[in-house]
Amino acid sequence: MNQFETSSTNSRFQFGRKWFWIGMVMALNLMSGLVFGIALMLEKERRKEGAVIAIFAIAWFIFAIFVLG
């Protein structure tokens, strides 16, 4: 049974990692990044990823406004 738990944990990690990178790409647009980040923060297992995506979306927005013009 331990073997199945390890396999399930690894597949869950890979699934979450894929959605994290999709969220980082979505965060290049402020609104979609915030919406996706908040949606992830509402799930207990994905709160850290959601916070990172939301913060990245805000930071990218500020960078784009002030640096890129």
C-alpha cells in the first residue's frame, strides 16, 4: 500500500507543478494572474502556489508600468 501512496503523491506533485507554471504564464496579465492565484489560494493544498502567482502578477504589472512604460 505504501507504494501506491508514493505513486499518488508523485503524480499529484507533478499535476500541481504543471498548473503552477501555467499560472505563472497567466500572471503576465494582471487580471488573469490574480483570478487564478486567488482561486488556488482558496484550495488548502495550493495556497503557497496561489500566493506566488498573485504576487508575481502584481510585481509584473508594476514592472511593466514603470520600466516598460
